[in-house]
Amino acid sequence: MEQITSAQNNKIKNANKLKKKRDRDKTGQALIEGIHLIEEAQQSGITIQQLFVIEPDRTDEALLNYAHETYEINMKVAEALSGTVTPQGFFAVIDKPQYDVSKAQQVLLIDRIQDPGNLGTLIRTADAAGLDLIVMEKGTADPYQDKVMRASQGSIFHIPVVTEDLANYMNNFDGPVYGTALENAVSFKEIESQSTFALLLGNEGEGVNQELLQQTTKNLIIPIYGKAESLNVAIAGSILLYQLKG
């Protein structure tokens, strides 16, 4: 197995470039860190182009063989690749998966959510609730950003996540679309569980784009019984998804 001992090595430099969304979009690849995420990618059949590990002899052989190329790295290289202060020593360059989204019946729609923790949590919840698809408006945080992937706990590899024009998607969706709004909204408890639905969640500060709200079947509100001004979007989304799932 080839060893890489310098952070200036071209393979390391190219992997590091994938920390930028522009380079992820251009190459169709992403850099993932940590054994848990890498194993989730492997189990989900995601293509691992390159695997970089500090201790290959203490790494599962099936994973080493699964990757197209495997390299042994030292701590200096791991620190150069890492998004955390104390790197675990496992990194992989993956091909971002392509999905057929035409048959999705239960869909989460995300309008420009910015916080990586919120987006990752929503991906994880949508996965847990067994949804078919997440569709994001342009301007939403990138799902292949390190913090989003970590917050998703690997769910990013279990559920299709795509970026599309939401107005267009909603127009063609064959089922009810529920928005989240304070005005012209009904209590979420009035909504029965159903087999086909889309749920639309909006930006942390601005909420859902008003033009999109005019396209929804119904808008839902979660009552606030205490003094909190509002619910965090990931929490609100989780409550609503499970209400719709029943």
C-alpha cells in the first residue's frame, strides 16, 4: 500500500479542495471524515474513490478492498485533511450518488435552510421517518458539507437529497403539499397521516418564501404554549413529519 507523508501531495491537495462547495459541484465528489460516515457510505453502496487511513492494519480489510485506491497517511497529513481538532485518521473521497426521484411519494422540501446542524438533523429525521426524498431550493446549505454530514450521522447516504426549483417541483407533485406558516394556517394536529405528502420548511430567519406558500395545499402551525418565540426549524420539521407519517 502506498504511503503519503506530505500534505503537499497532489492527492491530498485535491481531496482538500473538496471542502469547497464549488469544487464538490465541479467534480461530483465529496470528502468525508470518520470511520462511522465511511462505513455508512460503504454499506449504502456509495463509490469510494480514495481511502486515506492512519493505521491500515487496524482497519477492516473489507473496507480497504472496497475503496478503489487506499493510502496510508501519517498524523501530519490527517491534520491537513481534518475538519476537526483531533482527527480520527479516516478520510475518503466519494462520488456523490445520482438518484431517480420520479416515484417519490413522501418528500421533505427545504427552502434555503442555512444552519448545517439544522439541515443534518432534518436529513437524519427524514431518514428515520422513512421518507423517499429531500428536495432543496438553491441557496440551502450544501448537504455534503462536513458539518451537515456529521449532523446527519450517515443518513445523507440513506435518503436521496437533490437540489431543484421548489416551485416547479411542487407544481408537478401528485399529492398535498403542506407549508409551515403563522398566518392562514391550521393546527398540525388537524392533519391526518397519509401515504403521499410533501412538507415544506423554510429559512431560519425568514421562514418559507411567500410565493411558495401560495402554492401549498394547506399551511400548518405548531402551537406555542410557553414563552418561546418559535421552535427551531429542525424540531418543528421533526414533529410535523411524524404527524404526517402517523
